[in-house]
Amino acid sequence: MLDWLIRIVAEFGLPGLFVSGLLSATLLPGNSEIALAFVLYQRPYDWVPALICVTVGNTLGSLSSYWLGRYLRRFNPRATDHLSPRALALMKRYGVITLLLAWLPLIGDALCLAAGWLTLAKTPTALFIFLGKAIRYLLVGLPFIL
């Protein structure tokens, strides 16, 4: 089932890991945690570039949801039926810091979409998404690094 992922990462290395991270932040299957584990198992000494590649890719994928939220608000301001009421409530209550949880399955995408809908500032949004994802990937990779 994951043979295609292992082949891509094995053949393309860090760029393949970047693509896996990017796809994992969308509704497409990317399995970035498995791809990261595979790379770190093969080359644990490359842990810094591996973590950077997968984190940047995954962050960019989440930012696509953020931009989609901004687009929806701009071109269809009454389209709140496309948004998770829970994600909107969390974003309104706690603000941009909530994006530290953007790595969570399903709710993470909804949080990024809600952040775009609420037109949160771009730089803090990207920073908190990146930070949350970096911490997650560091924890995933820790057994291979130590």
C-alpha cells in the first residue's frame, strides 16, 4: 500500500520527502511521518535537512488551506457552511496560537481554513503553523536521531 511512497522517497530523497510533506497537509495522501521515518532510518545523520524539508513542505500545504479560506471570504463572504464551526470558535477564542495544532488530522486543515477566513496576519500564521509542525516532526524523528 505504501510502496509508492517508499519508492518516491528512496529515489528522490529529500525532495521526495518535501513532496510527501506537502501532500500530507492537503486531502491527498502523503504519509509524511512514514516518509520521514524511512529517510531517518536510512540516513539518520541527515536529520536536520530531513526535518526542514518535511516541515517546510507540510507548512506550505497548510498555507494552501489558509489561502483558500481567504479566497472564500473574499469571493463568497456568506459561505460559512464550508467552515468548521468548532475551528472558527477556537480561532476566535485563542487566535493565531491555535495554529500550533495545525498538524492534527482533520481539525488542522479546518483551523488553517478558518485562519484564512478570519484573515489572520500572514507572518504569525505561517510561523505558528511551521512551529507546531516542526515540533511534531521532531518528536516523530527522535527515535531515529538518538
